[in-house]
Amino acid sequence: MHCKDVSYWGRLLALAYGVDDSEICQIKTAGLLHDIGKIGISKTVLNKRAKLSEHEFAQIKKHSLIGHSIVSSVPALSCSVVEGVLYHHEHWDGNGYPNKLAGKNIPLVGRILGIADAWSAMLMDRPYRKSMNYRQAINELMRCSGSHFDPDLVDCFLSLLKTVRIKIP
């Protein structure tokens, strides 16, 4: 469910941002595969209800590298798909992972999927927390605009939400 949501929102954001059709197709695929590396992470860590230790969080952070290793070995997948899997946790301010890229050094597919991934995750129950409502998730995107997320893409995403008629309490 989460990967389908990331693919859906990533595709819509890319379309709204004016990305060309062939790249939108790659973003859609990257959204479906963005968390494939979690197959290499312990289920105990993935499903933990309490706060993760530093060691456990370091394990979680490896999922993008594991996923990159998997998808980069598939010749049929484009560079954009591979970049989306690898870079969807990079932050605009350079404090993300795995490579601490910042700003426009983060490939567009990674910046788009970062927003789509966060949006989907915020709206879903997780083992360690309940889901946010739309208003809370929007506020979190706005709060993290310019730190975690590309501010231009956040603005585009917020405009997009108005067009898809999400009811905000």
C-alpha cells in the first residue's frame, strides 16, 4: 500500500511540476521500488514499537543502499529509478542519507519521492505512532520545507493537494 501511494503521489507531483512524460514513468516505477532495500533489514527493527536506538536507526538507513544495490543490478531499470531508490531520504539542507546531498545536488526524482514518501508515511499508522490527519501532515510538510524538502516542490505539492480535493478538517 505505502509503495503504491508513493508512486501515485510522486507521479502526480512530477506531473504538476512539469516533468516530461518519460521521466514521470520512471518516477512512478521508482516510487513502487523505493523501499525494496527494506528486505535486508531485520523485521524486529522494522516493526519496533518503541524509539529506535542509534544502532537500529543506522540499520534502517541502510535500506536505500541495499535497494540501490538491488535495482542497479537490473539493466532494464533507468538511472532515474536507481537514483530515486538511493536518494529519497536525502534532505534539502544536507542532513539526510545516505550521501548527505543538499539542494539541487539531490536528483529531482529523489526530491520528489522524498515528499511523496513522507506524505504517505505521515498518513499511515506506523508501529511506533498513529497516523496524522491531513492538516497535521500539511503542517509538517510546511515546517520541513527548506530543511528536509525542496521548498519549490513543497509549494507545488500543496497546490496539487487543493486540486485533488482532499478534505482538510
